[in-house]
Amino acid sequence: MFADISFPISSYQIFSYKIPIKIKNKLKIGMRVKAPLGSRVVQGIVVDIKPKIDFKGQLRSIKSLVDDKPVLNKDLWGLIKWLSGYYNTPIGVVAKAVLPESFSTKYKLKTQLYVQAVNKNKISLNRAKAQILIYNYLKSKKSMVPVQSLAELCSSPTNVCRKLFEKGYVKLIEKEIVPDLDGIMLKSIDKKIKYTNYQKSAINNVCSSIDKNKFSPFLLHGITGSGKTEIYIEAARHAISQNKTVLILLPEIALTPQIAGRFKAIFKDSVALWHSRLTKSARLWTWKKICSQEYKIVIGARSAIFSPLNNVGLIIVDEEQENSYKQDSPEPRYHARDVALMRGKINNSTVLLCSATPSLESYYNYITKKFNYLYLPERVAGAAYPKIHIVDMINESKENENYGELFSKLLIKKIEKRLLKNEQTILLHNRRGFSPIIKCYDCGEIYLCPHCKIALTYHKYGSFLQCHFCNYINESIPKKCNKCSSYNIELSGTGTQKVEDLLIEKFSNANIARLDTDVAKSRKSVTDTLQNFSKGEIDILLGTQMIAKGLDFENVTLVGIINADTGLYLPDFRSSEKVFQLIYQAAGRSGRGKIAGEVVVQSYNIDNPVIQAAANLELEEYYKIILEERKSLDYPPYSWMVRLEIRGRNRKQLESSMKIFNDGFKNIPRGIQKLGPSFCYREKLKDQYRMQIVLKSKKKSDPTGMRLHKYYKAHLKNKQNRFLNNKTRLIVDVNPVSLL
């Protein structure tokens, strides 16, 4: 017998090996093995098993098995090959991303030794004081206890317990240490739901699609509070009844505990949770159980799309418009939404892309009839949409003669009203830290990260300056300017830490909690905060975009958006779209229960069409305007795009390399545009200067994007581009979500 094996190398080639007799009956397609490759023994994946092959030369043999169960089926292998070609990444690199080397189906949990006393009428321990002490303590306990817990009674409890065991005084048992998988889910109950007619129609359409066993993409566009999660649950229930499995992708870890809790309440132990905040043991244990097909539903962040489930019948991408679905680094630089669509196509699955504010790409695909469209225009249980108030912070500052005031009179009044009524408030401020800029007001010097051309953010708690791009930390806070020696150094701008301090000062009797990436570093902090908020133990929840989407708390009757203008004027073609979506989504957290809600939107640009449209919840009108803008500029969704970025430590060397690289672009096909070369907006990140060229191809003349892909790949194969491996590095970003 022979096996074809693929290795994590920069090659598409498959290699054939003999199968040793000792593993002949164990080996299956999709298992990982170790086999000789050149002078090394390398881990690879079995992609085929054959009784004979045509090769007449000498074949080498497989050395050993890595797994005891298949971790890859033909569908997942097909997805790996597509990822490699589409995102211009070596197939071995893709395989390593999908199937990390550290994971194995042979993984075993660590064990812990437990001990329990055996009742004896007579004790004969011959003055063994430690043994007597331990035995008497164990007799007072009615159950088994960990041996390690006895360390306070003696210096070597394991040796003492083993001696007691040999004498027949105790029982010893090894128990597996099962990682805490439920601690990161919010407690939930199975609600009794009365579906709206729109929900019923959506459920029927999705379930009917699942039954057809054909690839079918849907855009589920439901306003905030319209009950999209209930549709997920019913669709998942139907898929499982058809002996199919379900993948659910979420963009933020803050959303994971609440939705996971809802699914756990209904589907019990058939639900697996998958994201980066799981401990290593929890990830290994969960992955092994997914490979064993013990789970029917996997819920997680973008990498969950690679879960080795069999017979996937339904894929749900919640908040599909979010940029966090895009993998920026390392390779492959994939977008989980696009990968979900391709996995659905390979698996003949139903794919549900869901949002209250769809991405323009998905909205365009609905308009052009590529996606089936489901619309939920009303909130469940008769809940009304919140009343929106727009506050002009320029006029507010003039009236109060206090420029830079964070909270308008209206917002303060509304918060006070909620506190009196025991109702809850969510405040959005999409900038973390205390102050985003530390500046000399005499010469204008701004303190920048030494590795990035980015302003350092001051963090009050811990008292340090941090770069939010490379995580560089400087614990030395400057007292005078390094440039002009002035002592007139001040903190400028406002982050969530500063907002929190001001809230505590203004509302001293309120329970206030902050939720941003600084707070959410531990895996349970997000869950604990949201759990306490759901119990009503927190009056005001302050946070960044983590709290703007997907969360559902019935007692939240006020949402305040402290600075709606954040990010509005970034020089990126998606900036206005992202600001609109963030404001619209945040507003939707208010009034989801029986009590009517309100939203206060604070802005210094109240006449800006983005602010007006978002605050008035005018999605269709705004999307028409922005689609026309994109069409006139040939930007997505009317074009395909590839960003070719070159990075290097030496600025002059980078410019020289980019000139040679750019000179190679000749005979550009009609319909393909080249923008640049130019320095990126964020010119230097992580000690690397950055320049880019952007290629665009009109969908009208290049419907599948193949002309663009063929052209740029041919250019990358030019001999003149080999210099990029020395002092400079090329980054290929297919369908970039940002040009910053």
C-alpha cells in the first residue's frame, strides 16, 4: 500500500511513500504523519491511499503517525488548495494555518492524583506522624480530595499518600483535568419565542435551502433587535435534525459568551466554543473532540471556519461587515467571510451572512442577485426603535464656555434619569487608553513610537505610554520636551480610561464598568463583565466597538455615543462606511425590551451626511449614495482589488526597490488600473517603512477577478522581483479591507 503526502513547503507537489505494515490498518486519508523529506523528517498530511502506483523507482517509508483519527477530509483539503491559489500563499503555509502542528488527536489531558481514606477499625502506622496526620484529615472528608491540596499538612503529600495506599489505608485515583469550557459562556435559558411573520419566512427559506444539499448564499439583513439569533437557532436545529453540522462565526470575543450561552442552553454538550482566548489545554482538548465529531456546532472567531467538522450543512457569519474577519498577518491573509462562502460551495452548504448593517460587498451581491435576500424590518416582541438625539458639541461648548467637554447636558440628564429608574446605559467611545497623544504645546512635538510613526497613547492604569500597533511600552513619562526642553507638556485627546474617570466623578453612586481590549486581556474578564451587566449589577457599561454590536440586554434604555466623529476623516475608502455602521449598530443596543429606548449621538460635525444618515437610521438611502460614490471611483464592490506592499527598514532602499518593482508593470490590460506607488498613510510600522501599489479591476469587464489575479501573479514571477527577498519584503493583500 502507498500513501500520497502533502508537506508544509513552498510547493504544490505531492510525494508518494510506502505504508509500513505496522500502521497499514490504522492509516486513513486525512491523518498527519511524519515522513522523510530530503535529509529531514517532516510532518505532512495523507491526501490519498493507493494499492499501487506507477512510479518504478525506490520509495521511502512513512516513519510514524501524528494522529489516530483523520483531521482532514477531501472538502477541507479542497479549501486549503483554494486558499493557496486565491491568496497567493504556499500550500504548506496554508495547511499549517488550518492544521497547527501542535494539535494532535492523540492529545491527552493532564491528570491529577486524588486520594480518599478507607475506614479501618485498627490503625497501625508505627509513629509515622505525617501518615497519621494525613489519614485522620482524610477520614474527616466525605469525598476524594486532590493530593496536592494536602501540601499544607506535610512537605511531600504524594509520597505519604502512596505509602498509605500500600498499607491499604487510602484509595488513589488519577483523574483527568478537564479544562473549563463553560466558564466563558454567559448563563442563559431556553427562551419561549413568538416569531414574527418575517422571522417565520426567513426560517422556512433557510431550512428549505438546507434540505436541498446545494450551495446557497443568503444575506440576512435584519434591523437591530429583529431576532436574528432566533433564526440561527432554528436553522441550526434543522441542520442537526438532517445529521449535518453547523459553523457559526462571530467577529468579536465580546459577542461570543452571550450567543454561546443561548446555544448551550438549547443544544447542551454538542456546542464547542473556539477563539484565541481559550487556554492552550482548552484549545487542544476542544480541537481533538471536534476531530472526533463529538460536537455538532462550533461557535468562534474567524479561525473557526477551518474547524474539521464533517458534513457541514450550515455556515453562519454574524456581523459579516466587520473588518476583524480579515486576517492581516501572518499568511494567508484571508477574509473569513469569503472563506465561508467558498467552504459552503465546496460542502454544498447553506451560508447565512447576517447583519443590521451589511457590508457594501454583500449588499451589492444582493442587488445583483448573487445572494438570496432575507429582510427583518421590525423588532421582536413589539419593541420600538429608539428615539435618536443629535447633539452639536460645538454649540454645546460655546454655551458652556467649556471647550472639550466630553458629556453634553442632554447626555448627563438622560444618564441621571436611568439611574433613578434602575435602568442601564451603554456608552460608546471608540478609543482606548487615557489620552491618545502626549504633546509639547510650545514646539508642537508629539511623542511617537520609536518603531512606528504613530503617536504613543498614555495609559493611566499602570502609568505607561503604549503603541497600539506594535505594543511597544515606555514606562518613563516625559516631564520636559526632548526637542525644546519646555515643561509645557500635556496630554491631549480622550480615551476610555479618561472617560471612565470622569463618569466616576460625575456619577459617584453608580456602578460603572469599562470593556475594551485593555480590560479584556484575560479570557474570563469579558464574560464576568457581561454577566454582571446582565444581572443588573452594573449601571453604566463603557466600551469601544467591542460593545457596539450583537449584545442584547433588555434593561438597556440609553446608548450614548460620546464622539461619533472618530475615524470619520481617515484617508481610506471605507472610513465613512465603518463610522456609519458603528453608530447604527451602537444605537441598536437601546430599547430592546419592553421599555422604550433613547440614543444620544454627540458630534462636532452634525451636518455630515454620514452622521445624519446613521443617527436617523437611514440605511438604504445612505447605501445608495455611497454605492454611487464607489462606482464613480471604481472602488469595491464595483471592482476587484489587490494591494502590493513592500516593506523595508531603510527608507531610501525601499524607495529604490519600489522604483524597480514599479518599472516592471508594463502592458497593463484594459480594465485594470494601477494606483501608486506611494507611501502608506501609516508610513512606518514595527521598524518597517511601507510603500504600496494598488491594482483594481472592474467587475464589469472582469466578472470573476481572474484577469487581475493572472496579471499580478505574472508580474510577481518576473526575474527583477527576486531582489525583494534581500532587504525588502513583499506583502500581497487580496481584497484589502483598508488602504491605510
